[in-house]
Amino acid sequence: MTTVRFDTLADAIAAGTQTPPPDDVFIDGYAAPGDGGASHYRVALDAQGDPIVANGMPLLGTELIVGGNFTTDPTALPNTPWTLVNFTWGSGVLSGSSLSEVVTYDFRAAGATNPLPAPGTAMQWKVKTNSGGTTGRLMAIVLNTDPDKNRTLEDVGGAATHTLSFYLREGDYGLQLSGTTSFNRTIDNFSLIEYRDQGQVNLFGYTYLPMPIGWNEDVTTPYTGVLTPEMFGSGAKIDDTVAYQRDDDAFRRLVLRTNNLVAGGYAPTIEARGRYKCALARHRISVPKGRDVSVDFGTSGFVDLSAGSITRAEPWLSIRGPIYTGTKTRLALPASAGATSLGVSDTTGFSIGDWLAVTSTHQYWIGVSGVKGYGIAYAGEMAQIRDVTDATTFKLGSGLLESYTLAADPVALPVNVRRLELGGTCTVSHFRARGPGDGQSESNDEEDEYLRTAAISPLSITGFERILVEKSHCENFKGSSIVLAIYVSAKVDSPYTLGRDYTDSSNTSPISQRFYGISLQGGVAAAVNDPDGKYCRRSVDCGFANLVNYMSDSTVSAEGLICSDVVVTGGETFESENPPGGHEVNNFSLINHLARNVDGMTLRGKNYNIVGLRMTGGGIGIGGDITTAPSTYTETPFAGRINIADSEIGGPIVARASFESLRVVNSRVRAATPLQLIGKHQSHVAVLDCDLEGDGTGPIIWFRYPEKLSGSDILIRGNRLAGGTYGFVHDGSTTEMVSEIDIDSNVFEDISDAYTSMPRGGGRSWSTDGSLRIINNRQRGTPPTSVSDTGTIIISRYGNEFGDGYLTLDAASGVISLPARNDLPLREIRVSDIVGTQTITAITGAMEGRILTFRIRGTYAVTLDSSASGGNLELGSDIVITSDTQRVGMIYSGGAWRKLFSTV
């Protein structure tokens, strides 16, 4: 093979014709931006292996639309693919009518003699809208056999020749223009052509195609090497008034060339180290099963998408494995959580090692229908085949996370089992991008559905066995910064999400309400390290891979894959709505994260482990926005196992959903009611070694509503419970006999009404076997009006330094002598009731640091004589107690009793 080298591409072009042409041309540098820089080109060959002459590979395909120049009435064509609604044809144009107009071209019609190319093909759609009339809105839409997969590209109502780029999807069948009543202009061109430009250049009288730099054809496949946007013309246009079209074209050429190389067995690395200005989205790199792909932006690469228009759009760049090619069966037998065997209708087409998507089309995963915060999602997960046992049975590599039931008609509403086709490893490094703003919420008006930010998520990676993303920086978008979906393993390191751009006039709120950071959807396992989020919704969002978006035969909008096994470690959230979390996730851990000035965190999935969270400005909600008694909703949302440990929370922990267990350990919570449970099931709760402080307006720990189905097995131990009306309130249950409650070794501080409350009556049922225990607790600060509000319930009480630890003592000549046993859990003394008033000058027998509450019995006044000669009361002034409800708290310090509080 012959090889030549040139300093610049211009030198190679100027070299003249050579026959036969060199096989490979290497360019060492560049003369001006946009000329390719360091590059490698190989002569293009035709099907017979002969070199293709210059201009022998057209940049565009042939016209696919029949009758799109409107020289004749398109609806009069034989078997016409055209449908006009409130448009009329005449004089070579289509005229609007100030009504809601629609133009549709259907490639399925017999008259559409030029069929659409294969899915994944890049297309150029042109619509020429003439001036005159009023502009209105005319939305360009790609139609799909599944209406949920229709794609609105942008508004073409303005007077111009509009060029739209998109990639065909499975199921696309037509194009549509949909106008509003204010649109009444004319259209005189409607064109669709395939993009074929792969960055080819004419050298020596022949056509040459870019090749990865540094690849070696002598090594075994897949071939490696580097492609750059500069090789495809990036940077050539520096006139900002032309909307940076050249960088858009360069990336489209790069993607098309990459797709052709990958399909041919190559695994190139894309290195995008420059600064790129783009306005168009929807580039897609398609990767075969098992093939690797890498995109590296280095330390200097940056994509400026701020020139994008405000339209509903796909990601700027999507990198996708095959995902699904149609092999599917369904469950024939129910499957329990943990099951390692699946009984299906047919195992044909499946093999050992295949990854599966097991998805129900009828089984609600979690939540309460119609309640804010609960999306409609059915159970679904990925699993791998360990063995195909027989014609109807799979053995799985690990147990299922969910149980799957069969519908009454399991064919009409199946639990689908699809074989997934996944790429190998996708690696993206140092991706940095800035979006076009619009930091506020999208409109709720369906008519304005298209008002979304271009490149809603600048990068999407879907359908790989392994995904690696490191050191991304995404700013001022709406949607998600990077979407990772349908993967086996994902690792993300140091992603940065900056939502609110102060220079964007639409960002009038402190938070960009619809900008998420890393979005994890439907994967098996993911680890995110040190995510930073500022002015965004949350820096990491775990959710649901809706199969309608990924699989052509999915028609149930709630069918999909639930994200599972996510670990987020470290990082910081500032001035955002939530720390990392999300809706549809099974097994989520957040470890050592700092969240400042946030609204709080909602746990809407199952099984959470929150450790080392420092959060100011909000609390933790378990489940969606349920605020009423459990009897008011029919479903029983189940949040699994919840563990909150070693954390500082600036708002309440509210368990709105049921759970398998709830543990709050060594954590500090500040709220009116720091811990509140309102779900149907409130059993298996442990609150250990926590500092829970209220504001004096409500209970500290509150198990609400007697309509609950369960509320037993509760351990409250070693906590500081301060600043509430009650320390612990349990409203009981009218459906379960509540048992096994241990309130043990807590410090109750400044509780106003009672330390504990367990109401009677109202159909409540409490255990009588002694399993309700209040033991070894202490009080601090101002005692409550009564120690316990439990009435006639049988409660085991002992070792408490309140309530059951007072003694009534006599005063002899104004002196009260304490018992010699100073280890007695004595917290209150009451002076004996005698006829007539008394004056107390001393209380003897106390050890240093002893704390007492002093009360009287009866109605005769007792005076505590402060600073009396020979006495040991130093209370600041005399205190006269006239009622048995009045109390004085004292501590013995420095040889005298000193006042802590007084209710006199």
C-alpha cells in the first residue's frame, strides 16, 4: 500500500492528479481553522474494489418526497401520500387558511414510491415558508406508528427556507406540518433527502474518506484510532451571524463516518478538544453489540449550545447500542422476588448470557395513583440468563428484585421478557457543554408543549454493558445533563451540574426547576462519585427507562425498567431543590453528601441507605405527597428498608409510605415534629442515639392515625428528645393490637405536655403482655404538666428519673433531708401536706450536681427561703409556692441549691 504525507490539507489538494492514487494520505498540521488539522485519509473504493473518482460519492441522497415542489396538486397524485387539512393548493403553493392546518406525507402510501431509509439514517428535511400573511406557528413533526414516539422538531412558521436535521427511528413513517389558527402563509417546497456526507475530500482526482489517526490494520479487530471534529470541518466558519452552521455540519459528518466505521469493525476514539458552537441537536452514534466507543473532550473541549432555539428536541448527541431487535417472550408463571428461575411461554431465540428486560404491563410498582410525586410506572428490571433449562424455563444469574404477578389475561396484559442487545463499553471524558437557558418550568398548556429547550439533555448514552463518564460539566440546560439508560454497570466521576445562568433573563427563580444532572434510567448498578449540583433540580436523578422510547413494540406508556443498586458518594448540592435521589429506584445509597439551601429530599423508590448527609433547608419525605390518613387511599405504597444514619437534617423526616423497616441512627434533626409517620404500616422502627429537637408546637416523634394497619416493634433508645409538646406519641391502631414498644434510656428535655402519649378508646387495641415499656429515661429542663398520658394502658415502667421517682418528705424545722441512697432515681420531691404554711431554708444530703424538682402537696403555701442564715438555698430570691401544679427546678452546685426554672 502506498502512503504520502503533506504538511497541510491545502498542500494535498494542490498536489494534482495521480494515477493510481495513493492508498493513504497523512496530514501533519493545518494552515487555518477548519482545514482538518492532523488527519488521515484513505482512498474510497467502490463495490468492485476500484478507487472512486473525485465527487463520486454524493454529499446528499436523492429526493424522497413525491410532489414536494407542488407544481401539481399533491392530493391528485395516484395513491397519494399527501393529506391536506385547511390547506389549499394553487399556483404551485400550499396556502394556509387561518384555521388549524395540517399537511401530512405518509411513506406507507402506495404513491410514496421512494421509501424511507433504514432507522438510524441522518435526514435533511427542508420546508420553504413564504412571506406575507401572518406567521403563526407551524410545527414540523416526524410521525411514528406509536403516537407517543412522534417528534416535534421545531417551528417553521417564519418566512425562510427551514432546514431540519434528524435521525430516523424504528417505526417512523411520515412527516407532518401542524399549524395554528394564526398561520396563513404559503409553502412552496417540501423536501426530504438523506445526508451522505462523511467528510470526504477530493485528492489526486479521487475521493478520500477520513480514517482514525493512529489505527493499525495489522492488529486484530476492532481497529482503534482517533477521529476529531476538526477532520470534518469544525471551526471553519467564524462568522457568528450564520448560527455556527459549520460546526453542526462537522459533527453530523463525524457521526456518520463514525457509524460507518463502527459497523465495519472499528472502535475509534472521538477526541473533541476544541471549542464548538452548535445550534442543532439529534446526532446519534450507533454501536453494534459488544463494540466499544470512546469520546474524549480533554481539558479544553467545550460545546456551546446557547444558540439553540427553544424547541422540543432530542439530545445533542446520543450514543446507543442496539438495545432490542425483536426477540421476546412472556411470563407463563408468576415469579417471586428473589426467584432465580423464570417460567416463560417460549425460550426460542434466547441463549446463555443474554441480558433480559423483564417488564410488567399491568403491575403498579409503587405509589398512590393521582397523588403528586408518584409517577405511573410498572414493575420492571434487567436480569441475565445463566441457563436455558428447557423450552419454557430460564435460570437466572441472580434473584429478581421484584415479584411479578400474572394478569387475568396474561396475553393481553403480559409480563414481557425481551432479549437485550447491548454495546460493550462506552467511555465519555471531560464532556463540557452550555445550553440555551430557559431555567423555568415548562408550560402546562398542551398547546405549548413544544416550548422546551433545544438539546434538552446534551448527551444520552443508552444500551451498553458498561458506561464510564468522568468529569462532566453541563450548564444552563433543561432536562438532564447526561442520561444513562439500560446498562449493566455505570460509573460516573465528578459530574458538575450548573442550572441557573445569571445572565439568562428567564432564570428569575433561585432554582432551575427542570434541570437534572446525571439521569440514571433502568440500569442494573451504578456508582456516582463526587457529584456537584448548583441551581438545579438535583445533581443525580434515578428513574424509569420507559420502553416506549426505546423499543418499537412497546405500547404501554408505563412499561419500563426501574433503576437499581445506585451508590452516590460525596459531592455537594447548593441552592437546588433536592440532593441526589429520584423517583423510580430500587436500592439507593447516598453517602457523605453536603446539601446546602435545598428544599429537602423525597424517597419515592425502595430501600434507601442515607449515611453522612448534611442537609440544611429541608427534611426527608419517604413516599409521595400524602398528607392524609391512610384510610383515604386504596394502594399501599411500600418503600422497603430505610436507613438514615450519621446525618444532620434541617427539616422533618416524614414517612408517608409504608416500609419494611425504618432506622434513624446517630442523627440530628431540627423541625416542628422531627419524626412523623403517616403510612399504612408503621412497624419495625428504631430511633437510636439521635438528637431530635422541635420548636415547642408539636410532638418530637409521632406515629399518626389510628387507621394504620400496623404500628408495633418500635425501639426509641438513647435519644435526646427536646422542645416538643410530647416526646413520643403513638396514636394506636384500630386494626392491630399494638405491642413491642420500647422507650429506653432517652433524655426528655423541655417537653410541655407529657413525655409519652398512647391514647385509649376509639377502637384502639394495646397489648397487655407487658411489651409496652418505658424504662431508664431521664428528664432535663422544664418538666411537663404530666409525665405520661397513657391512662389505663398496661405499661412496664421502671428506672425512669421522672414520674415514678418522686418522694414525699417532711420538713423538720425548715430542713428537708434527702434519703441516704443517692443512687435512687429521684428527680422530684414533694413536701408533706400540713395545716398551715411552711418555710424551707435547707435541703440536705445531696451530692454535687444533683437535680431536683420541688413541689408541694395540698393547698397551704410553702416558702423557699433563699440565702437564709444557716440554709443552703441560693435561688436569687424567695419563692412562694401556693399550688401543687407549681414547680421549681434546682441543681446542687458549690454547696448550695441554685434555681434552674420556676413555674411560680
